[in-house]
Amino acid sequence: MIGMDEKLSFFKDGLRLDGRLPDELRPIKVEVGVLARADGSCYMEMGDNKVIAAVYGPREVHPRHLQEVTRAIVRYRYNMASFSVEERKRPGPDRRSYEVSKVSREALEPVILTSYFPRSVVDVFVEVLQADAGTRTAGINAASVALADAGIPMRSLISSCAAGKVDGEIVLDPMKLEDNFGEADVPIAMTPGGEITLLQMDGRLSKEELQRALELAKAGCQQIYEIQRKVLVDRYSHMDDAGSCDEAVAEEEI
Amino acid sequence: MSDVVMAEIRKDYLYHLMLKGERADGRAFDEYREISLETGLIRKADGSALVRLGKTTVMVGVKIQPGEPFSDTPNKGVIITNAELVPLASPNFEPGPPNEVGIELARVVDRGVRESGAIDLESLCITPGEKVWIVFIDVHILDDCGNLMDASSLGAIAALMTATVPAAQYALGEDYPLPVKDVPVATTAVEFGDSVIFDPDTDEESVADTKLTVITTADGSICGMQKSRPGFISQDQIYRIVDIACERAKEIREKFLEV
């Protein structure tokens, strides 16, 4: 473990501590349809993040008073397992996970064709099994694939990743160490067409650095989109007549 | 406030005004409502501010007490921000624990204070590992007429800038003013069609496609952003909002928060 006060360098010969280039994503692994009970599901690894997303619905809304007469509502629950982080996290939602759930829902809702299913709900559940910076983006990526797997009509997929600033340099997809000791973190989510649906930022950036961060994150999202698309095509392109198919796995070493 | 029930006709009206480049209350798209700020109204608090942004009214109280540091930051003080959307402030607020809107509000206010480095947490250490000052920032919404983010953030920094560390009360020396090293200002815009409207009122918030809050520091850098509400936003629109946000924040800072 590296101490708080120790000055450490985040770059060695132009490479990051885990050997990546500044504009390189961590390795991504996606599996679609991993849960039997859910209508749609997806397991995703982004570096050391391991998340699993399930989609239930469209289904009846409980409690009833939440239902909307003109459209489906979307609920999103982001939850971290108590063992997912270094020091045990108290189980159950905390203020951070409420906020992450809200912005993640708002990141996906614009592409879901909710008007097709009035008075119903699309429930998205994301469980973080292992966390290493970027869990909300991994959750959104997995949830987007799970929504498609559940057959929920959508305008497009949503892809998400973060850019950060470490040692004065803007980098793509910061891992835990870079996030903890970095100077800024900018998670975004977007459609393949470049429309942004999630944007948060903390830390300190100039306008120019923000532009660089958005450009990097956009390029990252485009790579993630290709992986999401591939795993869905692989899964559904060789479906047999009975409608069942083997689990599809996409593994990318980017 | 996605659940605000607003007549479609009103939405239509605002939309058509917007196409003509107008707003219901006659403001320019990048114009703020009148801001008023009073500090030190609550004698029992260690710092307080009453902000009016048009008719939106927010009271922020700061309490500073000694307490235990977090185990991973033994030599740093603690900031705890909370926001109460009390039912007196809007027909849409309900009693009970904070909902996600309140939590998001508190966390964005907190982000501005924290990430700007306005409070030097190390200076709030009393005995490393044992005792530090804990700064509680409590945002109390009194009247929600839109743009709670900006009003609350302004109230928070104003209350902090006028806060006193009550050292004498705890036999820890003389009272002294809480050192504040930066002045973060939040600026919020909503996107409505292709237009960007700053300092939205509740009607404008309820019809908007999406909303972006940008928090800037005194040196013009960005220390926090939050897109809220579903909806799309383009990169160009983000840059446009950031540019105007920096200007407006500078004006607000110069007018209200000059030391």
C-alpha cells in the first residue's frame, strides 16, 4: 500500500503505473445474458471493476402512485457490495449511491422509448462486486447492454467512461490510484452519435483541460460502444429457432 | 422537479417565447434574477447566510464543532453538507429523510466547497488522529422558485466566509475567523430546444430538456460540474455554458463575495 504523503509519480517512460498510455482504456470484458431470472442482464469488467446489471420489465409499478399515464418510469439502483472496496462498506444505500443512481438513471432514460409502455416500470439493478474507480461508468455500460438484452426499445446504446487528470496530464479511464491521488475526474456517458447524457466533474481543470478530457472520454466511449455492440450481435445473430442461444462473451485487450 | 404538474399549454407558451428569444419574466437568456445576500442573521450559528435569488430563498447555517477525524485522514478536518427540502418551501416537497434531489443538491454544494479547496482541511486539525474541527454546512430551502443549486452554493460559501471557529467555547484558545482560501460559485443553465437559459425558475426547470451546473473558482478554473435531469447535451453546448458560466460567476463573486 502506498502511503498518503509519499510523493509518487504516475508516469514511467510515458506509460502509466499499469502500463497504459494516457489515452488507453483498461481491458474490458463483457458477458450478456448471465442471469436466468432477469429479463436482461450483463456482466462487465473494466479493469479491476466487476459489475453485474439486471433489467426487469416493463412490468407493473409498485407502489401504484408512482406510475405515469403516458410513459414507463425508469428506476435505477446502484449498489456496492460490502466487500467490493478495500475497507468493508456498510451494506445498503448511502448518499453517494443515491446520487450515482440518480445520474445513471438520467444517463439511460433519454434513449429508452418509455412512451411504448405507459403505466409500467423498467427496473435496472446494478451490483458492484469489485470497485476500482469508474464503477458508475461500468454500471451504465453494463446496464445499457442489459436493457438491450431485455428487449427494451431504445434509440441507441449508451456508453460511458471517465477522463481524469494526474500529474498535470489528462488521462483516459483512471484506475483507483490515479483517481485517489489525481487532480480531477470527469465521468461522461453518451450515445454513439456523441450526445452526452451524463456529465459530472470534480477536481480542478481549466477550460482547455476540460475540452481535452471530453475529447478523450468521447474516444473511450466510442471504443466501448463497439464492444457493447459486438457482444450483442454475437449473442443474437446465431440464435436457434427456439430462441435460445449460447452465452456470448466479448473480451477486448485494447 | 420532474414531477411538477404543469399545464401543457404553459410549456407551449414558454417554448414559443423561447423561439422568439424571450423568457416569461422578460430576462435575457443569460441574465440572473436579482440576488440579495445577508450574512450573520443567525446568532446561534457559527456562520449563516440568507440568499434570495429572485423569489427563491435559501438559508444556510454553518456549525463548527470538535470531533473525531476519519481514520484515513487523521490530520484533516471534516466537511459535512446536508440539504433539507422542507415542505414549507414547495408543494412538491414532503417531510421525511432527504430524497435523491436533496442528496444531489447537498453533494453538489459540497463538491464546490471541497474541490475548490476553499477550506484548508489541514488547518482544521486540532490533535492529529484524535480531534479535528468538523464543519457542518446545512442548507435549508425556504422558498423554491427555481435554481436551488446556485442559491444554495452561494449561501454556503457566504456563510463559510463569515463563519467563526468557536474555539473558546471548547477551551481550545481564542475564537478566530474560519480561513477561506477560494470562492467557488455555481452557475446553472438549462437546455431547452437549442437554447441555453441561465438561472432557470421552476417553470423553466420543469420544461427543460436537461440542466448543467458548472462551479468555477476565483482563478477561472472549473472545480465541479453536474448534469442533472434526463436529456442530451452536446459538447459544443457544454463549452458554451462553461464560457458564460465563468463570466456570470465572476460577476457574482465580485459583487457579493469580495473580501
